Amino acid sequence: MHASSALRVVHEPDTGVDLAAAEVAAAAFLQALGISTESESLQGTPRRMAKAYAELFTPRPFDLTTFPNEEGYDELVLARAIPVRSVCEHHLLPFVGVAHVGYLPGERILGLSKLARVVEHFACRPQVQERLTKQVADWLNDQLSPKGVGVVIEAEHNCMTLRGVQAVGSSTVTSTLLGSLRSDSRSRQEFFALTGVNA
Ligand SMILES: [Zn+2]
């Protein structure tokens, strides 16, 4: 039997979700923008808006199970192109893209699918991309005590592409490197080469 340790990861919103209050507020918001919700098609829109945002801000709980690194695996473990879907906290519009998450194992390793769950965990709240990138890296660093962690996120922000400067097709790249992925240039280069990001 392999020794494993599991941690239930649940993000509790600060004040809980009051869907009824959110629906009333969404209706008032639309009305203030001059959008009538009289028609059959728009009648349910405030309710759907409330539910949609509640869903975007509620990550699924998951079990983070880590295992001892019995084989002494010491090469980079990298999950590429993990889908990222979050909401910019400045405009409450979505930003969507991919994350590349890697680590150099120390004493413990974890299932690859969990890297995607960690990204989702921190993405399901009002966010800025820089903080999201750092939170994923810091959390893995704390939970796994790896030799190094690297997180790169490339995302398109609707608040930039649909309005304002309307920079259609532009994406924003952020990265956080910790441990030897930060301090060792060979590891760093290998990480960026494998992610396909020019850095
Ligand atoms: Zn924004």
C-alpha cells in the first residue's frame, strides 16, 4: 500500500450566496441600463444572471491527494494548456485562456488532474490574472514542498477585447516561478520551452 494523504479543498465564499437578492439586484441593474425585462425572452434574465455568476464564483470541492515520491522522480512534471475560465474583478467580465502548471517534485507528488483542479479552485472568484497565477504557484509550493514550481497563464480578457481599447485577439501572459525553477536558468529555460511560451 502506498501511503497517501488527502486534503479536502473547499472555497467558502465570504458571505454565502443569496440568489434571490442577486436576482432582484440584477433586475435593477438592467433597468438602470435602460434594458427592459418585459419580454418573454428577457423575463428570466435577472435570475439567469444571478445563477450564472454564482456558478462562476463557486468552485467544485476536490480532494487533493498527495503521494510519497517513492521512485525519487526528479524531472519536471508539467500539465500544459489547462483551461482557465475566470472573471476579472475590475469589470466582472470573463477572462479565458490556458494555464501551464509544472513542478519539480520533492518528497511528494500528486495526480496530474489535480493541477487543473487547483487552477479552477482559484479561478472561480473575482480575480486578476497576476494574483491567480501567484495563488496557484504559492498553494502548490505550500502543499507539496516541491523543489520548484512554475505557473504560466495566457488569457484573453473580454474587458480588453470587447470594449475599451478593443484589442481583439490580444492575450495577456503572466508567470510565477518559485524555487529552483526561478533560481536555476537551465530549469527555467526547460520549463518555458516545454510550455511553448517565449520568455
Ligand atoms: Zn477587466
